[in-house]
Amino acid sequence: MHRTTEQHHPIDRLYRSLQPEDTSTAVSVIVKLRGETCDIDCPHCYEKRKEVPGGARISADQIGQLARLFRGRPLAVELHGGEPLTAGRGAVAEVLRELAAQPQVVRVSMQTNGVQLDAAWLDLFDELCPQLQIGVSLDGDAQGNAWRIGYDGQPVYPRVAAALELLAERGRKVGVITTVTPAVLGRAEQVLDHLAAFAAVNAVSFVPCFDTAIRRSTTVLARRVPASRLLQQAALAAEGGPAWAIHPDEYAEFVLAATAHWIGAGHFTRIKLEPAVSTIRRLRGLGSGFCHFSDLKCDHVFTLYPDNRFGSCDELPWPQGRLGQLDEITGQDEVARRQQGNLLLNQGKALMAKCAGCDYRSTCGGGCIATRWRQDPAVDGDAYCDYRMRMVDGIAALLAQPAHPEGAWCQTLRWHPRSPNSMRDVNAFIARWDDPAATRAEVRLHASEHGNINTVGLPGVHEADDLDPHHPNWREAIEPRVWPLVGVLTTGWGLITYDSCQGHPYGGLDLDPAELRVGLLPRDRAEYARTAAALCRAATAVASVLPGGIEVRVARSELTCETSGTTVPVLDLSLHPHRRQDWDAYFADLDAAARALATVLAAERPVGTACACPPPAPADAASTAVAG
């Protein structure tokens, strides 16, 4: 029985269940034209781990069955493998013709290793599906493609590079999927530059190889073990997991280095970079079509194999992800019922339960369940979530201070948006703050144990514009406990504060207690970078002298201008209890903590952009070694 619209699971906004009656929401179907059959033999290929009989081909009739199953719903189809081109031109042509005949198919794409791609294939695509979106699997430069090899153990990079040159000659634009293995770690800038040098490439997606849980090699049915499988067996003998696997921390550092270079080198003008673009969109409050960042996850992604096996996303473990045989499933109601009864999908949803209360849920989007499965929880713990938060924090820093990318490596400042967080006219406030001669309106100050409110004196509560140090009511408007911090930051550091609160328990009110905080509004991105670095240094220095149970937090956020609708990056400095429930102890020690923080701030200044966090260590020689 389906949940009604009135019944909601805690993670519904992160993981949307398939609703058969919602025909406006598209589903994606990964069509495995040849199953796991491929003309190359990459040791880290997740498809070949499924070890199922191959060799068959998807038919046009099966495409028609798919269309009937999802009748009335937009359908995005990705032709995939193994290697889809091994199906041959005749079989691929039949499938493309059938897809063109289905009006509900809104997008057709193909993911290929590019080895067989030639003029004849491109002629076929131009004739039957000129809007076909082509993705090419290429792990960066020649060194980065160490694990992308043929059955003979030799690299296929030269043939794929030649295919990209041919695509450029034909005026085709393609996306590249690059698997991040140790062969590219520490070289994000070089790898991105290399891919950007191909004129055909207009999108790059860096995907992690979190394969620490892989322990055994893929079964070989042939009598003679190919060289590629011997390399795989040797790689699995490495200590700490497969030699091609990386840790989430390493992936986060790679993505941040790549994103910083993408911005600094100007690649953003013609290349879409993932997961950077989706992270930026979520930071801006926008949606993303990338399932790792949207709520259209495993219940809206399906896979079809030549033998009619039909299930969820191909990256999930199989046969656990299988929902049945395509010709046995009568309609979308039955698809939804099978999803709800699938143990793997339910366990995947359970993995996201902690996302419901996470501060990063609106930016992270919950990530990829299949990628989480490939980690070894006994080794990695919460490393997946840690990397997602680290990535969001770093990209938020790059957006706020693009000319000073070193801010991306700061692990003190975290992305923590405040909502609501707005001001009537940000530019006017900054101009007034810096102009002693500017006219300042008269305000009435309403002070209480629960906080101060500045009003214009009209009946009811009509908040006045924020005050500045040149306003006659400035000093009395600032609450006494937070004044030492505000005084140092405005007078000593020369900064603009847009908000402050001395912290309130709100006894007897139906309100959560409020922490002590000061909001800082940098005048420009350079001042933002200097201020962020100085706050990191101060937070690090004061940590050892704060009363037990209280910590300093420095957050990156945004302030919305109500007049223009634009947002500007801001910084929030606050004192928090280690445990939210221990508010009584927090307020007992808050005065001492505020004084300690004010003393440290007085000894610091926003000079330079080096913070207290060490930059990432350079990659060692082992991390860039090639297979074989």
C-alpha cells in the first residue's frame, strides 16, 4: 500500500519514493546493451564483479516494453555496458530507431570507453539520433589511466584520446567520466588541464573509487587467465584494500584542488565540472539533476539487462538490486511495490536516516547510496559523510573568496547557513557604516532579558535598519556580554558587524536557547579571505583556554539583500556548547568564555590569508604509481 500525500517519511525530501500517479517526474533507465560484456578489462569495473552470463543484446522489443511500463512518464535512457558498442551497428541502430519512436523519451545518452568509436559510428548517430549525448570514460591523462586496460594488460588511453580528437573534428561535444584512483591523486590540476585540452570535452565528472570493501578478484571462466586479471589479483593483494581504491578524504582533497583550478584557470567558462557544479547549485539554493545531490535517487533509477533482468541503479550490488524480470512486471504500481519490499533499497534508505537531522542536508543532498555500499564501514566509519561535508565547506570557501583558494583547505570554518538571514539594503548599510557624515535615522531601543530590538517608533514592532558605530544609539544597542567581541572586531579589526547576540536561555518561552554570536559582513572578497583566515587562527588559539564544554564555531553563510534579492558571503562567529542539552552549564561559563575569546581576538588581526590549518600534503610517489 502506497503512502498518501499526508504521510511522510523523515527522509522524503532526500530520497523520494516512486509514486506511480506522479507522471510528471522523469525516471532514468540504464540500458545494458551487452550486459557486462566489454572489449577492455578494467580491474576496478563494478559491472564485471556481478559475474553473470553475458553475450546477449538488448532488442528493440525490450525498449518498447520499457516505454509501456513507464507509460505517460518522461523517460531518460542511457545506453551502457560493459561496452555498448560491442552490440554492433545493426543492434544499436534498431534500439536508436525504437527510442526515436517513443515520444516520452526525453533524453538519450551513451556511456562508452571510446575504443571502438570511429567515423562510421558517428555517421550512424548523426542519422538516427543527432541529439545523442555521448559520455566517454577516460581517467585523465595517460598516467591516470593506469587501471583502464585491455585484456592484454596494456593501456587503452591512446585509442580513447584518438576518439576524442575525432569527435572534435566532427563538431561533437562530449562529457568525460574520470574515475579518481591513486593514479591521479595529487595531480588534479594537471589532470583537469589535460582533459580540458581536448576540444570536444565540455563536461568532466570526477567519480570516486571507494573500493576498500573489495576483497576478491573477478572470476575468470576461460582456461587461460588474461594479463588484466593477473594485474587485478596482484592489486588486491595490496595492504589496506585494492591498489586502485582511495579514501573519501583523498577524494575530497582532489575535488577541491580540481575545483580551485577550474575557477582559477578559467575552465569554468566552457567545462561543466562535477561534483563542483551540483555543490554550487545546492549552495545557491538551486536544484540539481545529479542524483547524488537530488531526491530522485535509487527509486527513480533503473537498469535493464539483455536477459530481461530489471532492477534499480546498476551501481548497487546485484542480484540484491534486482526487482524482477521486465516481462513479468505489469506496471508502475508493481514496480513501486517491489521497491518497497526490496531489502537492499530499504537498507539504503536506512543509511540516510541520519541525514534527516544533518546541518548539511540541504547542500549535500544525501549523496550516493551505491557509493556508500562500496566502503568498508569497519575501516571508514563515517568517512563518506565527512568527505561530503568537507567538500561543501571547501567549495563554499572558493565561492566566497575565489582569488584566495587556500581558504578551501581550512577545516575550522564550516558551511552553516542561517535562515532567515536578510537585511533591507546591504549596499546602503555598508556605505553608511563607512561614512560618518551620512544621515542616520532616529531609533527606539527596546531592551529585555531576551534581546534588544531597534524600532522606528511606529505602533507595533517595526524594526529599524541595523545600526553602525557612528549612530548615537550604537553602544547601548549592543548587549553587554557580546560587546567585548563586537568592540574588538569593529574597532580593532575594522570590520562590519551585521548582527550580534549575547546568548539567551529563553526561560519560560517556547524557544530554543540561543548561543552567543557575532555576524561579520566583509566589504569585499579580499577582506573576507583575510577575516576568515584570522578567525581560524583565533579559534585555534582560544580552544585550549575556553571553559570545558564550550567551543568556538566559525561559519560561512550568506546574507540576502531584500532590496535587490542578491546574496553576499558573510561570516558568523559563535560560542557553542559541546552538547546542546547542557545549556545550563553553557550559560554558567559563557561570560568567562566570551572574555577569553575577546582577549585572543584583541591579539589577532585580519592580515594575510594563511589560516591555522595545514595545506594538503603533496602526493607521494606511491600514490601515482601505474598498474603493471
